[in-house]
Amino acid sequence: MAKINFGGVEENVVTREEFPLEKAREVLKEETIAVIGYGVQGPGQSLNLRDNGFRVIVGQRKGSKSWDKAVADGWVPGETLFEIEEAAERGTIIQYLLSDAGQIAVWPTIKKHLTAGKALYFSHGFGITYKERTGIIPPADVDVILIAPKGSGTSLRRMFLQGRGLNSSYAVFQDATGRAMERVIALGIGVGSGYLFETDFQREVYSDLTGERGTLMGAIQGIFAAQYDTLRAHGHTPSEAFNETIEELTQSLMPLVAENGMDWMYANCSTTAQRGALDWWKRFRDATKPVFEELYESVRSGNEAQISIDSNSKPDYRTKLNEELREMRESEMWQAGAVVRKLRPENN
């Protein structure tokens, strides 16, 4: 573990240089990692662990689409793929990667297999941070740990196959064995993290829920829609509005930011673009800061968690969600986007 300076603030960071894969394998050589759930994070984490040489099994409901996906990915029923309860019983480390609502529903089944010395692993602080609402209260004699990749399981897997790594946060909520820290770091390396930075369960869920509702998903969709609609209202074509709003950002500018930072991206744009961006960015910051403060308070109060628990536990939740996603997908902006993506040279 190293102290790294981030803009004047020191943080605990772990890299593959100081904790190589060989060390991670040694730490977990006697462990069986049971990945419960094969939805968003399950496939990427389990496949990366398997490819990295760890003993991994998957627990999923037989007959589900996710079970079939696991079989297609090479997990063998009765050998490395089991019903959830059997996988939990077999595992010494239980990676609890069901959705937040799924974790609440399945918790009684998982809890009875959390015998002394096992580790309960999360990739989101939700269940533990809001335990009074979720009912997820682990026994005192198990380790409770977290590795939260900063992206989807799909991105984690893609970057792993490219020889890269997706950065992850790590946390220890409960150290019953004295080995919780080495277990969590080994798992973070095993799932293919780029580097690991320290957090706790509460900070992880507060930042994650804010980010998802903010710049990662909610705010960016809102800003896209506002600019696109403004351009269309003033006579610009769908192609022009989409390219100026989204295509240029995602295909040209964001890769430059990822490579060397926002200032470097600015420096590689015209002086006219630089001047306008410098003149306007603080106005956008000042306009949206109150919204972010309101959002963060809604997260901190537990209101966002309760909304998620209430809505995601309804029997018709998936139907309503798909309807809302369909409305977005069929909007003019994203219909224009579908055409633009087909016209990219790599698709012709």
C-alpha cells in the first residue's frame, strides 16, 4: 500500500507492482470464490478471476437467462455452476453481486451459509450502509469487504481482455479473521483492477449513487437532451444536432480527456473553442451545483435508497423500467444516434 498525492491530498493506493497477481493467488490459494449473481458485475468479475487462475464457482437460479448465459460462458453445471444456495455453501468467499433488490430478497438464504471465517464480498456499499432498510446484517464472525470497479462489468471484462485494468475502490467493513485486508486486496487484483483506492462502505455508496444520478448517467442525459432540443428548435438537423452534442464528445473529446486530462483536451481544440469553454464552464458549474447538493442530500438521507428499494421490489418493476428505457431509446435524439453509429466507417 502506497501513499499517493492527489492534488495535495494523500490517499492509500495499491497497484499491481506492489501486490502482483502471483501474490494474490498465494493469498487466496485455499479459497473457493462463490460469485452469486450473473447480471451486471458477475460475468466480468468471475471470468477475470477464472482466467487469472483462482478457484471460482458461480451461483445462479437454474432455468434463468443468466444461468444460460453462464453456461455459454463456459461454467459447467454441477462443477463450477450451481444453484445459489449450493454455491453459497461451497464458497469460502461469497461475492454477493445480485442487484440491490435481489440482495434483500436472497439474504436469508445467504446468511445461513455465512459460517465463521468466511468472507462476504460486495461491489456496492448499498446493502450494508442502509442495513436498517435492507436487513442485511452480517454475522460478527465473518469478514465483510468491498471491491467496487469504477464501471460496468462489461467494461471490466473488455479492458481485462485488452490487457488493461478498470480502477476500483476497496474497503473493509468487518475484519473477523485478521485477514480481511489481504483478502480484499487480492480479490481486487484478481478481478482485474487497474489500481485500488481506499474508501469505506458509506463513502462508496454516497459517491456511487451521486455519480449515477449525476455526471455518469442522469445529468449527462439531461444535458444532452437540453442542448439537442435547443439546436433542433433553432432549425438544426437531427444529424447536426446529434454530432455536435454527443458524437464529437464521445468519439473525439472524451478520449483526449481520458488520455491526458481536460486541459490537454482544451489545448488540442481551436482557440475559439478554448475561449468559449473557459468563458462558460463556470456558469454551468454554478447553475448545476445546487442540483448536485440537493442530490447528495437525498442520497445521504437515505431517500434515494428507499426509492430504489420500493420501486425495484415491485413485481412489475422490470416492465415499467423497460418502458422508460424504450421511451428514451425511441426519442428523436437517440434514433438519430442509431443512424450516426451505423454510418461510422468501421460499420461500413
